[in-house]
Amino acid sequence: MTPKPSSINADGIFEPFCVEAVPWEDYSQGQRFASRTRELGAFGGCSHVGVCMEELAPGKQACPAHYHMLEEEGEGS
């Protein structure tokens, strides 16, 4: 499996980066939903904070209706 790109250098230290260095990830479902995101937090080495940039495609909605359950600290770790 190919590792995801990140801002880590040869010494294992995450360095500051330009937003344009983060690749877009496209999402679409059916005819109504389409967007793309940049996972800035993951690219910069964040493990407890998620930061992303989302861009909607013209005339599209972001995602189907959904909900989030209460999430306990440490869940998924």
C-alpha cells in the first residue's frame, strides 16, 4: 500500500507546508452530491485534531443526510 503524502521530512519531522501541496480527494454520489477535500490535519501530522478544506462542485450538495452519534474520547484509537 502506498503511504499518503505528508509534510514529513527525512528526519521524521512534520514541516510547515503550503495548502496547494495537499492533494484533493474527490467525492461524489449519484447526481446530487459532489465535493472535494484536502485533509490538512493529516498532511501536517495531526493525530487528535482534524482540519480539512472542502470545495463543493457547482450546483451540487455536500453529502447525503446523515447524523453523528455521541463519540467517546479515544474511540477509534
